[in-house]
Amino acid sequence: MYLIGSFSIKVVRLDDCILNVKEIGGGEKVRPFWHHYYAGAQGVIFVVNSASREEELEEFRDTLYKCLTNPALRGLPCLIIANHQDLPEARSEAKIREILELEEACSNRSWVLLMASKNNIGKLREDFSRYTSFLLQSLCGVRGPQHSTTSLELEGNKI
């Protein structure tokens, strides 16, 4: 991992590929600089705390929408990971979809919503590996928006 201020670049090794991930923190002071890191992106990954207060989730929704409408990210496949599913206040998949307005925000791209928990890291890694396959399919010419209602089912989560 190479640290660049409050940003980092990580190499993530999976069974079928190696990802170079630009992790750009979510703090309010950092967000205005995000667009400098969009060049060359081939996919977008957002992590949201599914146990956040509704106001925080609405702020996340607005940030997600702003990013996804940036010309450099327009149309790229998107993975949204709703973490902290192990907490009692965690929102369901349906509630996350509703609050984040994912059908609208991701209408011009292929996308995946994964529900994640620290109690099942193995499943998250497996799901993430399947996302990379989804990403590779999208990059190799699979056209038209695809999302969880048209994709593979993974133990209650769909890709």
C-alpha cells in the first residue's frame, strides 16, 4: 500500500485478477479532490455504513449521485457495499435501495449491491470476486444496465 496524503493505492489480489484500488477517504474535506483520481477508472466501488443514521445515508446518496454523474465515471460498473450488517440497526437491502435511490442513481450502468458483515469476511471475499467477474464482463462488451434483478443470486444477495 502506498500512502498519498489521505489517499492510498492498494493492490487487491483475487483468484481471477489483480485490482489496483484507489482508496480515497470519505471525509467532507477530502471529497472536493475525488475527481482528480477518476481518470483511468474502470469501475466504481462505494462502501456505505448500513447502520448509519438516515440523514447520513441521505448525504451518502447525494455524494454517490454527484460522483456517478461525473463524466469520468459515467456508465462505469458500480459496486455498492453496505457494511455493518451484523449490527442490530443495520438497514435491509430493500431499505438501502430505497434510501440511496439506487435504481435511479445507477440507471445508466451495471451495478451490484452487496450486503456485508465483518462476521462473514469469507462470503464478502467470494462476493467481491464475483463482482470482478461482473466487472470484467461489463468491460468486455456486455451492454446495457444490469443490476441485481437480472443477475446471479448469491445466498439472498444478487449480482
